[in-house]
Amino acid sequence: MLTKRAPVGAVAIAAIPMCTNQGFLNFVCGPKLLAPYLAYWLLANRPYLDAVANGSTYPELYKADLFEFEIAIPPLEKQKEVLRVATSTKQLMLLLDAAANSAVDVENVLKLQNIKQKVERVFDGLLPLLLSGQTVRGSHT
């Protein structure tokens, strides 16, 4: 599920069948595309989604705006490799956040928050490379 307004570009994966309102663009992945891979791909392309969103009252993304998108879908094993790196990095960020929230000493809280911010910046730069196949371990592209 991709929010198309207020805000544009938030992504979620439905674990069970569900309905959404007109504020979403919904995708159903076939056997060659893993939903988490598509979700990360949409997140990595959020700047483009923001750029093409338009509207008179508030920015809105229309279905027709997505026809310009092209996604190269790697084999499932490559998608899984990308997801292993991406989800491991996300788990690290969650652990750093939990550690910062449970730390008592302000100095330690600030250190952990600083480390998390650095990991987030690295991840933001790494994700497009992962999705393009440039940085997956064992990849020869």
C-alpha cells in the first residue's frame, strides 16, 4: 500500500486481505516480485514520488503518475539478498532506538541517537545501490 496524499509515499505491507480508502494506491505482487522488495523500492523512490505529486489543495499522487516508473525485477534470490541487508539494517536502527530510549545517562542517549542517525544516513544512501544490484554481496553486475 502506498499513500497518495498527506503524506505522499508512506509504504505498508498488508499481512492479511484488506480494503483501503481512496488515499492509497495498492499493489498486488505476482510470483516474481516480493512485496517487501517493492516496498523498499517505493521508499527509495520517494523523492520522485514527491516530485510528481500535484494538486490544488495538497500534493497528491495519481495512478497515472506511476506509469513513468520502470522497475527492474531481479531474480527472487537477489531480491532476498537485498532484503536480508535492508531488514538487518532496519533491525539495527530499531535496536539503537530501543537502547537510546532505555538509557538513563543523557550522554549515552545522545551517543546512541547519533549512531542511529549515522546508520540511517548510510542506509538512505545504500538502499538505492542495493536495489540497483550494485552492492549485494557476491553480485557481479
